[in-house]
Amino acid sequence: MNSLLLDLKHIIQGEISNTQTDLNAVSQDFGGIIQKQPQIVVRPQNSTDIAKAIKYATEQEITISSRAAGHTLSGQSLNQDGILLDMRNLNQIHKFHPDKLWFQADAGVTWKQIVDTSIPHGVIPPVLTNNFEVTLGGTLSAGGLGLSSFRYGSQADNCLGLEVVTGTGDIVWCTPEKNSELFYHVLCGYGQFGIITKVQNRLRKYRPLTRSYLLCYDDLNLLLNDERLLISEGRIDNLVTLFSPCLLGISRANHQVVRPIIQWFYRLQITQEIDSINEIEEAKLLSDLNFYRHIHTEDLTFDKFVQPIAQVSHPVDTANSWIDVLLPASKAKEYIDIALERIPAFLDFRTVPVGSFCLVSQNHKMPMFALPKEELIIGLGMYPTIPKSQVQPVIEQLNLLTDIGLEMGGKRYMATWVEFELPQWRSQYGDYWSKVNEIKRKYDPSGILNPGFFKYEQAAQPNLNMTCVSSL
């Protein structure tokens, strides 16, 4: 370890550390389920540092991965016994052109930095997640979904260009036209093919005001039909649904098991961006929808609306075993009914957030962001924060729900809890799985970038008995 430290200090301009405090600080991610510890932490000063570290890792036959906010849930930003690149010092916005609707920044820049810079100029990134403290490189490696993704795709779909350091230590600028193969696989690629160091991303103009309607449904079919209508007609700019359980009683029909009797309600929030309150045509928007109660109307300035509602806390000794299942719309009702029936058996359904969102396939261009083969996609999210002592039985049930979703033609959003073996990887990517393996061998021939999360076919496996994962 001391040799590794000295070697890297001779070739890297940035900071190098192997203190136990620094190693411990990067040994766990937001998920709190997986724990790994690298031999050394490198805080690169530039992309050249990263290229040198990758070439050194290849020579030494050790793994290397990158991390910034560490907001992964399956250990994707962790590293076992290798080199971990802490990207947070790469945090400068280099170019900002609100008139041309794009910016360029380091991968370690947070979305909060971008929003704070953008808002005064009347522009905003087209898609924002509910956490502004995560970084550009992290969410672009994962996809990045938000309330407007049905309209604009993922955050990755709004990327215009990337500087990437490949698994061979080459520094490459790539766009949809130049080095396009690398561009389209590093985005949503979880650090498997290269490490993102700089980003050029799209901006859009926003309107100054928003109006949101909170509509309550007690019929899932009616909700799904209304979501399809709203999206197909382009009536709204943002959409999300939260599920609320109401405990109505206890069933004792089965003498062996006492079961809660639950009625689920669905709170749909839809938002329009507007220039003036006077332009709202509420009757036209709501009159043919089938909600049973209009709960609330809220008017906010855009800069207030776009802010995250609340930061998610992470109590000590808890784990975030969250999952998002992406479903073909034709199977969404069947799957959601199964999931809601099963949830009370292994989770405290009264406190676990459950919700849904919508995507439209034609707005997603990234092959590593696997989607069901239908135009309208319904996402179901289950977000339990549980004591670590309860993790194993909970993730077993979540894995079972994942398998049911895959059997129905669904896919998983890989940024959340994922525990796949080869059959699930093949199901996730279908006919494209062989291409994924081919691209891995091409851009990371030594297999040093983040092995352990993706389970490749045997021909693509590196001759390393080490594991580490992605770059969030």
C-alpha cells in the first residue's frame, strides 16, 4: 500500500490519501447495503490525472472507479482493494451560454451549481432530479429522471458532448457525431466504458410561473388512462403520482394469517409552466379527466417550483433499498396490482413512499438505458428506508418483484437497488446484451473499470479477482 501511495504521488498532481479516515469515508454509499474499501483515494486535479491513474491501474492489475456524491444504492460508486477517484475537486463551470442554450462543466459539478447559475438567465436544464446535490457525471452515468422526463427524456438525453477517459487511459471528446459509439455507451453506462470528466449539456428557456393541480384517484385504471391522455395531447409540463394507503380493517378469513384490508389512493400532480395566470384554461385541462376529487391548486414562481421538495434523510444504521421498475403501459395495471398486494407482507406500507411516473420511448436515445418495447412507459417506484437488520428479507422480496417485472417485459432503472445475475442482465438488455459485452471489451480491454456491478459473459470477464463499480 505504501508503494502504491508513493507511485501515485509521483505521477498525479491531485491529492492522494490512504488514511483510514479517508478510506472509511468512501466505503459506503447512499444505499447503505454494500460496503467496500479501496486501497487508496485519488482526488484528481484534471483529466490527465485520471488518465495516468487508469494506466497505472492497468500496469498494476488493480481496479479503478470514480465517485462524487456517492448517491448510488447498490455499491456502484464503491471500490474494493483498488483505486477510488474522488471527483469532487473537478467542480468548475467552464462555459455558460444561455443565449445558445448550453453549458460546459466538470463532471464533479453539482446540479445545484448549474441551477443557481441558470435561473437568473431565464434558462434551466430540461430535466432535474429531486436531488440537486448529485453531480453531472454521476447522473449522466445513470440516466437521471425527473418530473419532466416524459417530455424531455433523461438527463443523459440532453447531453451534447462529453470528455471521457477510457479504460485504456485515452482522453476522448465525444458527441453524437464524433466518437459517437463511446458517447452513446458512456451515457447511462455506469462507468463501465470510461470515466466522464467534462460535460456539455443542453439548457432550455423556462416560463416564469407554474400552476400545479393535485388530483386524487381511487381507481388505478382511470389514473393510467388519464396519464396517457395528458401526455399524448401535450397538455402538461410535469407529472408525478404518489400512492397513499388507507387501512380500512383487518381480515381474519384465513385463520393462519391476519391480513390488513387496504384501499390505495393515487395522488396525481400535474403542472403547467405559464407566462401569466390569465392564460390558464382550467376547464380545458381538467374537464375530461376522471379523478374523483380535485384536492389542491398551487401557484408558484418557476424558481420555487423547481427546487426539491425535501432532502431525504439517512438515519444511522438504516439502508435505502429503493427500486424503480419500468413497465410497458399495457402491463402496468397488472404489475402494480401485484406489487401493492405484496408490499404489506414485507414493508411498513404506511411509511414507505410508493409512486409512479411516465416516460415516452421516443424521447430516450441511449442504448444503455433499457426500456420496454412500448411507446408509453409507466415507472413504479418503491423507496423503503429500513433498519439494516431487516435488509435481507426486504431485498429478497424486491428482487422477486424485479423478476416479475422482467417477465412482463419490464426493465429496471439501474440507478436504484439492483442485484442481477447473468439471466437478469440478458433480460434487461435483450438482443443488445452481446453489443454491451463487445463495447466493454473494446474500451476497457483489461477489465479494470468497475467490475462487480455488471456481470458480463465469460469472454468479457477480466483476469482480476477484484470487484468495484460505477461512477456516480
